[in-house]
Amino acid sequence: MTHLRQIMIDELRRRNYAESTIDAYIHTVEHFSRHFHSFARSAWPEHIRQYQAALFTRWNLAPNAVSSVGPVCASSMCRG
């Protein structure tokens, strides 16, 4: 487990998030990172918009699923 991932998990647990929510957030950040072939902490708002657009067009996700991606990827945990 990477140091950044452990920090994110610890912070989410400190905020009393459910384990299922933590798992979903970790999955989202990992998918985001793989999409751009880089660490999520180097993400900028434009990257988040591009990723959300890909979720709509490439993976055909529903708007409610895509709308939750922005806050997860824009959090301080993703920015490093």
C-alpha cells in the first residue's frame, strides 16, 4: 500500500466514513490515476473534467455516478 493511499484511508476513517464508502473512494482515485497514467495528486480541474467526460462517453455511467467523482478527485487527498 502506498503512503498516499494509507493517508487517504486514515483520513476517511477519522471522518467516520463507512468502509464501503472508503472502498469506493479508493477505487475512484485508482481508476482516475490509471486513466491519466499518473498519480491522482497531480490532478488539476481540467483533468477532472476530462475524466468525467470519459465516464459519460466511454464507460456510459449515469450522471449521479459521475457527479460524485469531482469531489473525490478534487479533495486535498488527491492533490497531495
